[in-house]
Amino acid sequence: MSGSFISDLSHDPFGGRIVYLIFGKPKLGKAQPLDAQVLTPTGFRRMGELREGDQVIGASGRPINILGVYPQGKRPVYQVTMGDGGRTECCDEHLWFTTTRQDKLSGREGSVKSLESIRQSLVIESGRYPKHNHHLPLVGPVEFAQGDSLLLHPYVLGLLLGDGSWRGGNVILHNNEVDLIDRFASLLPSEDTLTSNQDARSAGIDSRVKRRVRTDEASETKQRLARYGLAEADCFGKFIPEAYLLGTVEERLALLHGLVYSDGWVNDGGRSIEYTTVSEHLVKGLAFLVGSLGGTSRTVMKKSNFMYLGERREAFRMTLSFPASLVPCSSKKHLAKWKTPTYQIGRYIESVDLVGEKECQCLLVDSEDHLYVTDDFIVTHNTSLLLRMLKEHTEQTALLISADK
């Protein structure tokens, strides 16, 4: 026997039970290695830690249940790299939902394909240069499990991570734009206020956060920064606390708006955001934030105008792209330039490279599209139809499984 098929037997050698004979090639598991990261409602977890009954994040951004976990033993594993630098690993039989360039030309949404099939059609000749052929869907805004309340408004934190300093006795905001300062001041803890007036702002004087009632204590804002471990963070050590990365969609969007307003700008085309920072920790956090909202990011190192100890330093330059349903900025100056994308952003598979053998397993997830989210917010497919059929049969059903040798 070869190939794969299912046959319903009409005779009754098994005492009235329905019997299916299922034939297929051995080792058909659609697997990822145990050290792959899978997105769950509480953040990324190792594939090897997941169990039946746990939840992962589906392509919609909402939690879905794991119906089954199936060890696959050691398998050859490939690294799959996206055009924006995101990457994950899987075996050659692992399934993906992709839209090819021919699918787009024909008006088709796409189809499920094995990695082996994708490798064989990774690029196509188009014009003068080959083009990447397989486009992946993006995850919807992720709905994480609700955690503790945030100590600072996310917009305030975003502005401070970009344009703030606080290693001395005060929290200082180094930005004089009126709409920014007004909103920042209105969202501070009730114990604090901002020391700047219109004349000071016009003169380019920085604003200082202080307590409304004078005491010997630091401002409430600085104390709350300290509780997140940010008290001694300089420009190189700034980071986004985990509580903010796992906040609600609304909280994460407010954080993004604050970050973009401070160290970001709308690019010349008006359809993506450029962001610059010298903090590698902040780069990683912002990439997570953007991915969790359904966007993409690409990072390069470039010389900047940033001076440190008299020396011009390199900075991380990020390009952030978002679906048409999300507006990544809220300030007047940015909204004046922002243009809603008229095209569908996404991720192309750029390369597939063999990395060696690893212990693997596959998941069966409870969703109609069979998609879940893995490393770097990459949307991939769960296990084969065969295991779904096995899982859904009742205890009264006898199953005989045969495989070619």
C-alpha cells in the first residue's frame, strides 16, 4: 500500500462498532522542536512545556485550547526565516498556510502547504530579479490574560522611555510640544504635577515631574519607575516592563503612541513608522509590542546624531509597519503625515535552512483554521487532519492504523 486513505468497512467483525482503516506513510507528524517558542495567553513558552488542556494564541489573537500533544522523536529540523528577520524552526512535513504570488494573481486566499513544498517554490522569477513567493498571514491583536494593574499610564511610560530621564533626583521630560506635554501632565499619578508653563515650553525648557505637596520623598512617578526596576536605567538600559508587554490591546496601543511620539516619526511615504534608540533592551521590547498588535518590525544599526561622552554613537533604527485597522500614532504632527496603508502588509518566507536533528512534537489545536502563533509572532499550522479525526472519535469507535514500512 502507498499513499493515504480512509475506508469505512460495511461488515461487522468488531461487534457492532464502526471501524476505520487508516493508511499512511510513517512519521507524518507536523512538528516543531521542543525548544521552539509558542505564544500563550501569558507570553511565550517552550513547545516542550505545553500539555493537552493548555491554551495557545490562534491567528485571530485570541486564546485557543490544545486538544492533543504528540511526541515525534528526533527529526531533521529547518530554520524558517522571514523577510523581516523573524525566525522559527520546524520539520520538513510541518504545515503552513501561505499565499503565493500566483494565488494573489488568481484571487485565491492561499492554501496549506508542507515546508518541503515551500522549499521547492521559495522564490519565483519575476522581472529582473527573483521574488519571494510565500506570504504568511499576520496574527490579530493578541488578547493576553489580564495581569496586575499598571503603575503608570502606558502613554506616560512610553514618553519617558523615549524622551525622559530620571537617574538624578527628578524625572525630566525632554520635549516641549504642547499637545504632548498637556496629555502627559493629565495622566501622571494624582500625587504628581508637571513644573512648566507656556513661557517655559516656548523657551525650550524641559519639564520636571514633582509632588503636588512638597515632601522629602521622590515623586510618585519616580517611585513607580523604581518598582519596575527602571530607577537606575540610563539611555542604554531602558526597557519595557513585562507587565506592559502583556497588557490589554488598548494599553499596548497607548504605550506604542507614547513611544512613537517621543523617538519615532512617520516615514516619507506616510505608511510606516521609523524609531531610533540606543537601547537593545528597548528594541526587543518594541519588537514584541509591535508583533503583539499585529504589526511587523525590522531593525538595522545606523550612525545617528546621538552623542555620548563626546562621541557620535550608533543607534538601532527600526521600521514598524501595521495593518490598516491600526493607527500607530496619536499626535497632531504624526497624524498629519500618517496614511492608512492601501495594501496588505505581511511576511514573506525568505529562506529555509537545515539546522540538524532535534526532539520534536506536534500540537492539535481547537480552531477552524488550525493556526497558532510561534516564535517572533509567526503564524503557523497545527498538526494533520489525521490526528484531529483520531481525537474526535468516540470510545465506541475502533481504529486500526497501518503504515507503510
